[in-house]
Amino acid sequence: MAGFLDRLLGRETKSAQQAKERLKLVLVHDRTDIAPGVLEVLKDDLIAAISRHIEIDPSAVRIEMTQEGREQRLIADIPLRPVRRRRVT
Amino acid sequence: MTGKVVTVTSGKGGVGKTTATANVGAALAQFGDKVVCIDADIGLRNLDVVLGLENRIVYDLVDVVEGRCRLRQAMIRDKRLPELYLIPAAQTRDKSAVSPSDMVRLCDELRPEFDWIMIDSPAGIERGFRNAIAPADVVLVVTNPEVSAVRDADRIIGLIESEEKGPARLVVNRIKPDMVRRGDMLAVEDVLELLAIELVGMIPDDEMVLTSSNRGTPVALDGKSKAGQAFRNIARRLRGEDVPFLSMDNEGGFLGKLVRRIRAGGD
């Protein structure tokens, strides 16, 4: 009954929505010929390179492909760590 | 007269390329334009049966290209629509029997005599596809609202762009409005957002498409069929008319309205 109600009220993730989300990812990789695993390797390399110069939080780094019309863009979101100021006594 | 070459393609097989070619071609001819449909699917010809002209084939596309007959001898005239002609594909040869430059030459010969040259492309991205798009002025990409067809359409659109044959225009075929309403089928807007190209037609799933192909009479000639009307609208858009898109939503009765109201409030 709960499942039926969920479906009736549209609480369950719709299969069309899943299709769209899956296609978004597949198309980005098809268009750029970049395998999903390559992004992970790229992310590690980026973190290593940036960390040599500035302090970042590696766990917060996000690398994503986005679509604008038929153009693909690589977006890197790299939050910087705040500088810990020493208290001047 | 300088005819326009319209190539109908898709990547994936079985999405409705041949049906779209036959019906858009028939609709254009019904509007009084002079149309020739070319079946470029050498080895797997089908445009002849969908148009109901299979019993009248004497010569085919490969016979023309290899000089065994004159172009005019390979053109079959449709008796119902005197402005509609078919050049069938060869059935016992393969795609390599024709080259992209053969297709360009053939279409250049046809252009002065016709308003429209419709080319039915084979599935796939190989030689047959390249033959079909080589002479194209307009490319129609047919897809269905399902993951495999949309993915293949995207691939084909990319290839059309790289061959500088674009911009491709999209036909979404076999839409089931009830499933879209339930959230179990990609809506046309979703497909458009993913593929990011211009829409030229949306065709509802319609049993009359099958019954008319059983009979060999294009559904576009049937005034009562919804799919037929959608195909006629594509033809009118190609002719430059501004035609609003058909509503895919036929309300779904009292219960459907009620459920949608609850959902809209519940989100």
C-alpha cells in the first residue's frame, strides 16, 4: 500500500528521471571520449599539483563535466583552506 | 527548380527512419510539391514496401550508379500521388556499391526536376550513412524517447556537425503520452535538453502507422491518424510554414487530472 501511495503521489524516483540523469552522464563521456575513470585520475593529479603551491582540502574537490547546448565544459571546484592566523599576544 | 535534399537518419535501427521518409515525402507530394524518395539502405531495402511500390521495381539505385539504366528508368511513380517517385535500393548488393560522390552526382541530376529529394539512410555510422548525408541540405534525425535511441542520436548529431551538414533537426517518434504523464517515458522536452538541437516533429505512438504499412499506404495520407497529422506538420515546417506542435497530452480523464493535481500540490 505504501508503495502504491508513493507511486500515486509521485514520491518515488520516476524511471524517466533516471533515464535523463543517466543519459546526461553518458552523453558527456560519449561526446568528449573521456572515460569515467579518467576524471578520477585527473582529479588526483590536479590535487597533487595545486597542493604543491596552496593548501586545499582534497576531500572537498569536485571535478565535473557540464553541458551548455552541445558544448562540454570541465568544471573544477576547489575550496581553499582558510589560513589559520596565529593570535598575536 | 532547385530541389532540396533531405536526409533522414538516426544511428539506431528501428526507430522509424523509413516510416518518416515515406510519410514526410508523401505529405510533401500531397501538398503539390514534386518529390523523389531514395532508399539508400542497399542490401536491406524497405522504403518500397512501406510506400506499397515493391511490385513495380525493375531497376534500382545501383543500376543507375553503374550505368545499367538511365535515371528516369529507375524512378517508380506512385499512382496515388502523381508527384511522388521512388528510387529503390538494390537488395543483393552492399553499401560499398555506391560512394558519397555518386550520391552527390545523382542528387545534382535530380535537383532541377524536383522540389524535394528525400533520402532514407541506413542505420549505423559507416559507409551507408556517409552515402546518405553526403548530398544533404537538411538532415532529420529520428529518435525514440528511450536511452539507447537518444544516445545513438547524439552520436549521429556529432557526426553530422563534423561533416558540416548541420544543423540537424530532431524528430521524436513513438511518444506514448500516458507513459510520459506517469513519468515513465522521457518527455520531448527532456530529449531536447539532452540533445540540444532544433525540434521539427513529435510523433505519437499510433497503431495506424502499422496498419498503414501493412497496406503500403503512408499514414500521412490518412486524415484521421494523429501520427499522420504529425508527419504532415513536419512536411509543412520543411516548406517554411510556422506550425504549432501537437499537444501530446489528451488529459487522461477525471482520475488523471485528480492525480496530477495531488502531485502538483505534494511536491
